[in-house]
Amino acid sequence: MSRSRVVIVGAGFAGYQAARALSHHRGLREEAEIVLINPTDYFLYLPLLPQVSSGVLEPRRVAVSLPSTLPGVRLVLGEVNGVDLDGRGVSFTDPEGGAGHLSYDRLLLTVGSVNKLLPIPGVAEHAHGFRGIPEALYLRDHITRQIELAGGTEDPEECASRCTFVVVGAGYTGTEVAAQGKLYTDTLVKRHRVLRYRDPPRWLLLDIAERVLPELDPRLSRTADRVLRRRGVEVRTGRSVKEATSDGVLLDTGEHVATRSLIWCVGVRPDPLVDEVGLPAEKGRLVVGPDLVVPGRPEVFAAGDAAAVPDRTRPGSYTPMTAQHAGRQGKTAARNIAASLGHGSARPYQHHDLGFTVDLGGVQAAANPLRVPLSGIAAGAVTRGYHLMAMPGNRIRVAADWLLDALLPRQAVQLGLVRAYAVPLDTSAPELPRNPEATRTAPPPTGPADNPPESKPPHSTSSDRPPANGESPS
Ligand SMILES: Cc1cc2nc3c(=O)[nH]c(=O)nc-3n(C[C@H](O)[C@H](O)[C@H](O)COP(=O)(O)OP(=O)(O)OC[C@H]3O[C@@H](n4cnc5c(N)ncnc54)[C@H](O)[C@@H]3O)c2cc1C
């Protein structure tokens, strides 16, 4: 009897947990092949990414190896660019540009989300998002470089502009980026022989909402707001950007802020692959039932940010786009896929939020585990403990980095490996630095199903040359 094949697209919180649960499933292990398609060979622990951009953690710490931690799963490196629902197959492009195709008996789509764009002039050209390791590495180097260039110039206006950083979006990502970034630049400046006698670096955190962390418990907002302001971050709520240019941003108040750094954290939208699949969607998220099955397609499942999963704890709404839900949905999807193959019984997805943690850098955090509001060192300890528990690997390495950061001065060097052109805001693949010569579209699959990637488009190259107009100044 031939083995069934379960194909999981995307190894984020949902896909990783689903793959793990399926590969540990006693009944299924022998009977089904579990295939995980992902553009990278790691699971990215996104909640710690702001600590990479501020130099607390090395990037590999937040990248958990898929082959090492999922030994029972076949990893296919690639990016899916087409799903043939009637033919039950997916086509993909591998990291070297080769095209491949895989058939499936069950398909789980867990492709997550990408940076959200708003139609504001200049933003797509001058802002950078915060969704993957390339962007975090770019930002860490960029911040370091701005302070170093500011220290070398004799022009006070240039110095002030390079020492000004604007973060748009005060959700958990923007709040953490601003909180950690301010600490980082203050540290850099304190060590500088000239800059330490000047005004401290300026960080602005803007949000159209009336409070920071608008989607979370107001008590967390108050804690974060207090910590940020005490640290010197200019929190501007009820405000947004009207236009971005190469030398600054125009706020909706009419104020012009001279800066070389516009960090875009206004949220995320579901991965564009959802659109391409051509199934009913809700605000870009694939519609599924409470059992995570796509209506009318019993062999197709979806979970995580890319899926509109009915929230049974808040009837009439969908589960929020959080790691907490995505990971748990992945496990439920695994259970229901196994049930659909004759192992065990299916169950609907249901989860009550357990609270949230927001790391504000140093020993500060805002957290409400099990709805108990915490701030200061207690919140900091809970937040870090939670991350260590939630990470599926690299825990000792992460803890070691935290310890080193507490004991030693932060290592402030910029390697300059990720340039601005490689991390455009408008990208459907934030996990990979963009190669200006490569395109995302692969030729349609040819030949028999399941052929490994073999052909390379003529211009595909692994080198990363800048486009003709060089690096954007932002
Ligand atoms: C900076 C940051 C901090 C965050 N902090 C928190 C937090 O503290 N707590 C919390 O609950 N949530 C947090 N979130 C949100 C949380 O990370 C997401 O809700 C969660 O990652 C969603 O999981 P997912 O599995 O749906 O998608 P993801 O984790 O985004 O994974 C999607 C995977 O699919 C892959 N993929 C995409 N397209 C394709 C394709 N075409 N083919 C193959 N693979 C593909 C991607 O490479 C990726 O590996 C944070 C998000 C960010 C950006």
C-alpha cells in the first residue's frame, strides 16, 4: 500500500507545531509521509526579533533548525507559488531558482503574513519593515551606522537627522523595536567621545490609535507608555505619517522630522499566496471552519495568520494573528489531519487567550499572564521565562546571550551584509533578502509530479548585486 502524503506549506508557528505533532503521531508515522516546504531551513521565533535588531541576540539564536528538531519530517526548501486544488499538487521554487512539484493527499497551508502597506507617498521607497531576519539584521547595522556617521560629521543638522529614528505603529512589534532601539542607541552614544556631550538620540513612536499597544489590555498600554516616556521615547498617539522622503517624514500635524530611519511596524497582512489559491478569504485570510478545514475541500486545511479561524471564545470574530493561536492551531490541524486519515477523532479549535508579554528591554516588560497585570522586573522575568519555554530549540544559546548582555558591553559593529535594496517594505518574502535579479515567479511545473527541482531560470544567481540606483538612503 502506498503511503499517504501530508504537505505542510510554511514552517512558522502553525506549520512547525503541526509537523512536529504529525511526526510524533504513533499511528500516522509509519503510514504517512510528512513533507514541510519552507524557504528557509529554520523556524523563526519572531517575538525575539526586536532583540536581534538591537544587538542583544545573535540572529542564529532565533532561528531553530528544522532538520535537527524535526527528524521525522522531510524538509523541502522552497517557496510555493501555485496550488492545484483539483490536481492535488503544489508547485514551488527552490532557493537556487529551480522549479519543483509535489502531490499531496492532505494539504496544510500555514504561510503566515507579510508587512502591511498603507498608501502613503514615499513609504514603500523609504521605510523598512520588520518581519524577518534580513530586516532585523539590516536595522541593527543601519542604526549602528547612523550613530557612527553622526559621530563623524561636523554638520549639526546631519548629526541630528542621523540620530533621529521614527517607528510607525505602536503594536507589540513597534513598541518593542522603539523600546529596545532607544536603549541600544543610548548605549552607543554613551561610549562615543563626542556624541555623549550632545542631545541623546531621538526616538519617535507614532500610532494612529489613542494608546500604545492598542490591541492589548489597557493596563499593558499604561505600563509600556510609562516605560517608553521615562526612557525618552517621544510617544505620539493619534498621529501618523503623511509623506516620507529621503531626508525625513512629514507628520499629519504638518511637522517635518528630519531622519534617515523610518521603521514600519503598522501590522501585517496575510501572505499573498492565499490570494493565489483562489478560495474564499476574509480580509485576505483563507476561510476555514472551526476544524480548520477549508469548506468544500476536505483534504485542505489552513491555520495561523493566513487563516480566518472562527474564534469560539468570541462568537462572530476570528482568532487574532498571534503566535499563541498559530502554534495551537497547528497542533489542532495535525490532530484533524490524522483523524481524516483514520487516526483518532477531529475536534474544533478553541483557545482562551492566556495573556501577553511585551519585552521593553533591560529588565523592563509589560505582561499579563493569566490576566494578572505585571510590570518591572517581575514582568521582565515572566517574559523571558515564557520565551524560553515557548522556543522549540536554542534555549541555552538564548539564555547565554542574555547573560552575556547583562555582563558585557554590547558588541556594536555593523557588518553591512544586508543592504537597504535587499529588504524592501513591499515584499511577499520577508524571510529572504531580495536578489534584485531574481523573480518570484517560477515556470509552471512540467514533467511528472514530484519531480525534484532541476531547472534554473537563466538569470537566477545567488549573488546579490545592487540595482542600478544603489542603496536607498533610508
Ligand atoms: C516582530 C514580531 C514580534 C511578534 N511578537 C509576538 C509575541 O510576542 N507574541 C505573539 O503571540 N505573537 C507575536 N507576533 C506574531 C506572531 O509571530 C505571528 O502571529 C505568528 O508568527 C504566526 O504564525 P504562522 O505560523 O501563521 O506564520 P509565520 O510564523 O509567519 O510562518 C509562516 C511561514 O511560512 C513561510 N512561507 C511564507 N510563504 C510561503 C510560501 N509561499 N511557500 C512556503 N513557505 C512560505 C514563511 O517563510 C514562514 O516560515 C510577532 C510578530 C512579529 C513580526
